Amino acid sequence: MRKLSARWVPRLLTLDHKRNRVTTSKECLAMFSRNPDEFLRRFVTVDETWIHHNTPETKEQSKQWVSRGERGPKKAKQSLSANKVMATVFWDARGVIHIDYLEKGKTITSEYYSKLLDRFDVDLKQKQPHLAKKKVLFHQDNARVHTCLVTIAKIHELRYELLPHPAYSPDLDPCDYYLFLNLKKWLGGKRFESNEEVITETNAYFESLEKTYYLEGIKKLEKRWTNCIELKVAELGGLARRAAGCSSAFSAPSPSAHHDPGYDREWVHRAHVTLTRAATHDDILTLMAPQRALPQRGIPPAVLLTNTQVSQPLETHTWQLAHLVGVLRSIMAGQDPILAVL
């Protein structure tokens, strides 16, 4: 037993959020796999970020070499400056296509963003003429200004194909996990005296990057989509093994699991209905499978997966009921997070 503090995360995702992450990853990965080169030629992404006049160095950037036995350096904590500029960056596998800067105090509204898309489209046709006769695969996050009716209407007017993006998923956004992450590292320790200096230096930074840099960032999406899907499969397999009371999916359940005197069939039915509503039929089958973890005789797992009364078919196999009770109790109590990836 040990005491651990919680790890802060940007957002606690619901079951629907996590299912949407998997569904979207499958959809995008299938589109990419059909023709990777064509996907990379047509893919364009956009997002916004604040650029401050003064961005402190990170702890990693502040590291110093010291001799053995010498005490480490001390440094006062610094804050981001109040003066800042909002940068909206449109880019693809070849580089930055359009950057818009908005000074502090102004807000990106749906009307502003709609006009910004028009300006971007002009630059796109000039810098990427090969897309003039092809549909742009347009990627953006789910910020309200990106998903409002005015913006969606403009995207359809420009004849872009809008790629899906799951909510609260910066790890699936190339701007967040790559472009802006590296930009903020470059900004660390820099000071600017005016908005004009911020704009000039930021433009120079993006122009100094090789074309392969941008291609590398977007190609990382394939691996990230794959990881999102594989995480679901791997953790479902772990839950299936625990559901069978086995260390392996192919071993027999332990004798101690064959009897649970404290079960309540009515409670199992209620919990079972709840679980069935919280996941798809195929997902539940995966939880109760594989067949080799169950006895060769007796009821099939599918019988356990209906919303009808379960007491009668379960009476002759109380150890199956015990395993189902254990899985349901852990999930209903929130002790096993694996269901959250369904």
C-alpha cells in the first residue's frame, strides 16, 4: 500500500468522449490508409495560440551544468507577460499557408473567422495550386467558433471536406502536439517590445523551418490514431481476462471464484442493464469472451447479454454469476477504468 497524489489532466473524459475518440480515429485512419500520399497532399489544419511578449524559459531550458557536490542554481519563478497576440496558423505538409494575428482585447467571432477562411482560401490557391481542383481535407478542433453554423456554412461554400475531430483531444491535433509545442519552446526566454516585433519574429521562425519539418508533424497523426485504437483493444483484453478470473484468457478460473454467497440476482440484473446501455453489444461480448475462459458446457455468453431476467439461466452456473458480479461491481463503483475506453 502506498499513498499517491492525483495527476492533473486537462479534462476528465466521459465514456462518450472516449468512444468518440476511437470512432474518429478509425474513420480518419481508414481515410489515410486508402491513399497516404493523396491524404497528405490534401490535408490542411488550423488552430489558434497566444504568443506573449515575454515567455519564460521552461525548467528544462533553465538547466545548468554544475560540478559534483555543487548546489543547484536557484531561479525566481516568472510569469507570462500580459501583452500578447493571438496567432491563427493554417498549415499543411509543405509549410505555413496563412497566419492571422489578433491583438489582445479582440475576440475571434464566427463572422471574423468566416472572413479569415476567405483570406486563407486566397493564399491556399496561390501557394498550393494543385488543390484548386481537389477538395481540401480541412482539420480543426471543436472550439465553438469552429463549429457554429456560420463557420460550417462557409466551409461548405469553399467546398472543403471537414475532417472529424474528437472533443478535448489535443493529442490528435498537429497544432497542439507538434507545431505550437515547438513554437513555445523556441519562444522560451525571448522578450519582445511590441506586437509588430512578435509578428516579425514569429513569421521568421516559421519561414526558417524545412519543409520536411511540417510533413513530419502531420505524418505523426497515423501513429496517434493507431495508438488510440490499439489502447481500446489492449485494455478490453485485460478486462476480459479479469472477468474470467484468470491470469490468462486460456486458463481456468480459480476455485475461490466459483462461489459468491453475497450476490443478489436482482442487483445483477439492474447493473447488467446499466452496463448494457453504457456500451455496445459487441463491446459487452468482448468483456465476457473468450469462450475458452468459460466452461464448454452451459450457457453461452450471449445469454448474459440481454435485458431480460437473468436469474433463471444463471442458477446452474453460480461461478459465472460470481464473475459477472465482480466485473459489474468494480465497474459500477468506478474502480476499474478500463470500461472507459469502450
